[in-house]
Amino acid sequence: MILINKAYAKVFRVDVKEKYTSLTIGTSDKQQDGSYKNSNWNARLVGKAKDIAVNEGDRIEIKSAKIENIYDKENKKNWLNIVIFDFEVSGGNGSSIPDWDDIPSKPF
């Protein structure tokens, strides 16, 4: 398990269930050459995060989450999920998403 305490993502799909909300989210990492490396993730909103309204197109700041890699022995498959416990919606325009140069840790 890997814990996340601050990350930014864009919401592409929202599916509200009885006990959780399922999301497809996307993240981007700016590379040294100025291009972006994009990733898509399956995520679940649980606990108090489930009660926060989120829509397709919203940009979110993930404040507390964990990454799980669950192995299904029967089907011999791994399932990678992000379980989000707390987040904040910053809207569809990305106004509160920081500029790349303002993020303190980068992969290079």
C-alpha cells in the first residue's frame, strides 16, 4: 500500500454507488522537454469523500488516499485502485491547480 497526501487529478467518469463512488481520473506529469506524460486511474471515494459532490470535468486535489494492488487468484489478475478518503473540488477551469513550477517535488 502506498499513501498519498497531496495530488491533483481531473475527473473523467463518475458512478455513484450505495457505499462508495467510483471515478475514472487522470493525472499528468510535465517532462523536462515540456511534454506531458498522462495516466488514467480507477478510483473510489469512501468515507467522508463519498459525501463531497463531484462531476465529470472537475479538477480535484486529493488530500488523503492510498493505492492498492489487489490480486484476484481466481481470475489471475491484478487490480490497481486508488482509494480516496479526502479531496477538494477545484472546479472545471483548474483555477486552483498549481503551475508545474510551484510544485515542490518533481521526478527530476
